[in-house]
Amino acid sequence: MINFSSIAYVLASVLFILGIKKLSHPKTARDGNFIAAFGMLIAIVATLISYGQIDFKLIIIGMIIGAIIGATFAIKVEMTQMPQMVAIFNGFGGGASALVAAAEFLNSSTITTFTMSTIIISIFIGTLTLTGSFIAFGKLQGFISGQPIVFPGQQVLNAILAIALLVAGFFVVETSGEMNFFFVVLAISAILGVTLTIPIGGADMPVVISLLNSYSGIAAAATGFVLMNNGLIISGALVGASGLILTNIMCKGMNRSLANVIFGAVGLEQESSGSGTEKQISIKSYSTEEAAMIFDAAEKVIVVPGYGLAVAQAQHAVREVAEFLEKKGKTVLYAIHPVAGRMPGHMNVLLAEANIPYDQLKDLEEVNPEFEDCDVALVLGANDVVNPAARHDTSSPIYGMPILDVDKSRTVIINKRTMNTGFAGIQNELFGFDNSIMVFGDAKDMLQQLLKDLKEL
Amino acid sequence: MDINILTVFILAIFVGFEIITKVPPTLHTPLMSGSNAISGIAIVGAIISTKISGEVGSYLGLIAVIFATINVIGGFMVTDRMLKMFKRK
């Protein structure tokens, strides 16, 4: 069927693809976002024009409310809170898709088996995305403990829920839409969203957010199948693919399988095995004054930011220190581990906010050879991503994870608030290395003090 | 079921994989928020669902319109806010 709206959806899809294509470089990325937004406008206007009997009053009210909420979020959100924001938006996207499918279910008297199946799939993925995203949001915002929440029989419960869901879904289709079964599907999907997300710890959030991002796209595509709408199917497929790619990159960044992230409950405080592997390490703790002298003698400095930097909101302070060092003729680079922070690219956005040029930010493969002739590696609130145990300790939970080779630098200066272990719950042997120096304190305070000391030298 | 629609879906996934692997890690957060906005395409479905008669259905449609609009407006705006910050030396 060729009509005005289907041509508009093709055009919108082309603009989405071109928009994402332009995201391949920071220079063109902003244009890309505009192009995609324009595509969305075309899709919306075409829908409003070409479908008769839609409730304009309801739509306008909804759009105004949504626009106010969305714009407020977009303007107010701190860059450090970007993971929460993306998490909750994923939830709204999934929720919208599930609601559309539910409306279709409630209001159509004759539904084919195929459409009924797609409605069930759309309800399932959409609702799971909604509740899962709200849990992820709660964890990131600190409403819920960032620690994995586990209880005995959790996996069994999930398995039972999954089977019950399949059975209920089958009966909805079999009975051509029996309400009770429909509500069971809805309820189980909502519960699964919660039970699958609560056992996942804070630092595994980049994977969860990427996965939920993918789900929100798949939910939109499933709704596209319900409505037989190419616009939804293509856009949903693009977002689904995007989320999956990011999920895969994040898993590789931790050398873990997706199953291990979802079911592994890594990050839980583990009982010491008592086999004597818990080595006591002796550390050297320096003041910022002493650290300043080391920086003064250095020529090449690599900054390694971690989640601690975001928590301390220290991105501007680090830029000030870096600018001072650069003025003195030193080279400053930033090493960004793929899973640093709480979402893909989190550190890059934070540093960009502090006006740090993106060409100074280097990813793992690019930066690792740079540590060989680096004088000072400054580790700010990162822990597991610089733990050398990942290279050799087969019993370590992070064994095999690609790490930043900071220990190859002449000196490693590590800033942490306390000696607490990182997310993986393990002691970092790096802290005891001969070339390692600890400077304790809040990252922002430490950097500001360091800058003062540097100026006084 | 219409096989064409499945063809479109599968080809779109392949296109997605091709273009998204070219996005550099630096832009992964804007990619996410931007693709989030694109998944707000559910707004099209939300608009259509308000036409279906029946009170419950149109209220579900209203909530769907709200959710999807949050996604679209918030997603594109915050992506633009982030991308504005990326500067070269």
C-alpha cells in the first residue's frame, strides 16, 4: 500500500540513518542529530495528517506534557547523571511501545494470530524495559543500593517466571485475547524487569543500560509489526542494533559474557577465601605537595579517569591542572577505558563538558603503548581498570579483562578517597608497586590543592 | 504475515550494524541518547492508537504519547547539548 504516510516514513528512516552516519565524527555529529530530529518531525507530521479520526485534543495535551518533561530533563541534567537519564528514557521508550500494543489489544475486536503474537512480544519487551530501566535508574541515582541484590533461588524464580510467561502468552494467542491471561503476561513482564536488573551491580551498569537501550528499540520494532508500520520497524531495528553493539563492546571491555554480567552478581562482597591469597600490600602515601614535585619533573602525563572522578565532579579541576602542566610544556593525554564510568562514553562526555579537547582523549588500544615513555600516570577514581591482576591472576574475578597499562609508567599517582576495594571487591596490587604513590582524598579537593602546590613551586 | 515487512526489519538491522560500528567510543554516550530519541518513533504508534475507539484505549494512547514525546524531545535536546561540548584543540 503506497500512501503519503508510508513515503514519509521511508524518508524519516533515511534521515535517521544519515543522522547516525554523521555521528561517526565529532565534527559532523551535531548536524547528524539535527537530521535525525528532522526525520522524526516528518514522521510525526505525516502521521497527524494522514490518519483520520485521531484524537487531536488528546495528542496535543500528551505532546505538551511530554515536551515539558523531556525538555526539563534535557536542560537540567548534570553530565555526571547522564547514565540515569538515558536509563529512564529507555524506560519511557519501552513503556510507550508496550502501551501502544496494549491499546491495540484492548480495542481491536478481530486480531489475527500473527498480530496477537506480536502484541504479546511487544508487551513483554516493552514492559520489561520499563520496569528494568526504572530499577537501573534507581540504582544509579542511589535510591536503591548499587550493590547486587541477590536471594536464594533467584535464578529458579526467574526461570519459573519465564516459563509462566510463555504459557500465559501462548494462551492469550490460543484464546484470541482472554483478558486474564493478558494481565498475567503484563504482570510477569513487569516482575521480570525487576528481578533481572536487581542482581546487577553498579559498575556493570554500562552493560545493562546498553542492553535496555537495545530492548527499547526492539520493543518499538515489535510494535511496528503490530501496526504493520515500516517507520517503527526500521527505527526500532536501528536502535536495537545500536544497543546490541554497545552491549558487546562493554562485555568485551570486561572480558565477560553477557550471561555472566546478568546472572553473575559480580561485585558482591565476597568472603575471604582464607587460602592466604589475600596479600597485605604496603603502600606509600604522599601529600599533594610531594606529588606536585613529581609532576614538575615530568614531561609526559597521562590522566586515567574513573567513576570516582564523576562522583567528585572533578572534571573541571582536572582540566585546570592539565592546562597548567601544558603551559609548562608538558604533554597531557587522557586514557579512557571502555567501561570507565557508568555508561559507554561517560568519561568522554564529562571531559568534553570541562572543555577538554576530544583529540586528547585516547581509547585503550591507542593509549596503552603511550605508557611506556610516560613519566606520570595519574589515576583518578579508577580501580579495576588499572588492576594488573587482570593479566596474571587466574583466580581474580577480573582476570582477562583488558586494562590500562599504567604500571609501565615511571610513576603512578593514584588518587582515591580511601583504601576501599573497587567494584569487583578485590584489592589492587598496583597500589603496592614500587613506582606507585597514593594520594588520598576527594578527587576535586586533591586536584585543587595540587594546582595550588604546583603554582607555588 | 507479510514477508516484506520482515525483510525490511532484517535489512534495517544490518544497516544499523554497519553504520553504528563506525561511531567512535568518544561519541558512545551521545549515540545512546540519540538512538534513544529515535526509539521515540513509538510516538507514531501512540498517535495512531488514539484513533481506536474505546475509552481505555485512548487513555493508554495518551500516556503513550506522553512517554514517547519525553523520549523524542528530551533525547534530541540532550544529545545536542552534549555534542555542542565536543571541541577540538
